[in-house]
Amino acid sequence: MPKYKEYVERMLAGNKELFEEYAKLEGSYSRDEEAYQEEFNRLGGKVVVVVKEWEDKLCRQSEKAGYSGYTTALAEKFQNEVKKHFPLIDHVGIIIKPFTIRKISLS
């Protein structure tokens, strides 16, 4: 198993409750973005922090081994593996405001 997949599995196992709650919320958010936007951003922010910490651990490990030139590709592979589990993770932090058109009074 590639190292980045191993780190994703370790991350998911170590924060099981958080990721289970997020996966459930992501399902609800995919059905109704407006209703779940605030909660999705709040919980998603915590998830993004955990993902970033694990990405940093993985890249630091590679840099110590002398493969610093490959860390960008490794980080991208890690993020793609996370997106396989949570396809809407890139939507965290997006604020959706309903679009309205104002009436213009010509009189």
C-alpha cells in the first residue's frame, strides 16, 4: 500500500467519530446546501485542519528522507485520496448566498 494511502487510513481510524459525523453531514449537505451550509462549514473546518495536519506529517516524513522534490506530488495524491472518501471537502468555507433580483420602479 502506498504511503499516502496508509496515512489517509491512519487519519480516518484515529479520528473516526469526527469523520463519521462529517460524512453524514456531507450527505445531508449534498441534498440541501442552503439548509446545512453553516453547520457544514463549522464541522468541515475541523476536518480540514485534521487533513492538513496529516498531510504535513506525510510530507515532513518524505522531506526527512531526502525526497523534498516529490512532496508536491505526494500532497496532491494524498488530497485526491481524501476526496475519494469525501468528495465535497473542497466546498468547506464556501458561503452561498441566495441570488435575488430587485424590482425597479419606473415611476
